[in-house]
Amino acid sequence: MEKGRLITIAFTIVAASLAGCASMAEKNADQCEHMMQSKAEPALVSVSEKQPSPDGRSVLVTGMVEDQRLNTVVPAKVECRFDGKSLAAFHWLAPATLADSDDTHANAGNMAH
């Protein structure tokens, strides 16, 4: 009986800690999406997927943006890195026009949240 109770307590602790990570990962994914939208405005058309890492320290967001030079819609992707709940870095991975911009390597601490 005592062994079964200890196993139940251990599983409860593990589940609670994983739920906390999922919550932080979801919040970081939402923050990364918001940053992507604010940096692409008014050209962001849609966000199709948010992929947080299991620990929530990095997030990939994919979607579509309008390439205003070519008047077409192209795939877009950003990567965000977090220090806890704080955005530490924001990088455009696609399209190439945004990935090559100075914003790509900027410190997120200098960006508005």
C-alpha cells in the first residue's frame, strides 16, 4: 500500500511540473506570434503553426506574409528564443527579404513587447 501511494505522489508531481512547462511554452508561442505580427505589419496574412520546444525556450512560428514588392503572398517563418518568460531573441528565417534585414539579428530586449 505504501509503495503504491508513493508512486501516485511521484506521478502527480511530474504531471504538475509538465503542466507548468506546457503553460510557459504556450505563452511563449503566443508572444512569438505577436512579435511576428507586429514586425510584419501590415503585411502578415496568416499564422498557420506555432511550434514551441518542450521546455518553451524556443518557438518556431510559420505563416504567410505579403511581399509588397512582388504583390504576392509568400511563406514566412520566425524563431524566438526565451529566457524564462522574457523574449531574448527574434529571428526571421523566411522570407529571404526579412531574414536578411537588420531586425533578424537584433536583441529582443530592444524591441517592444
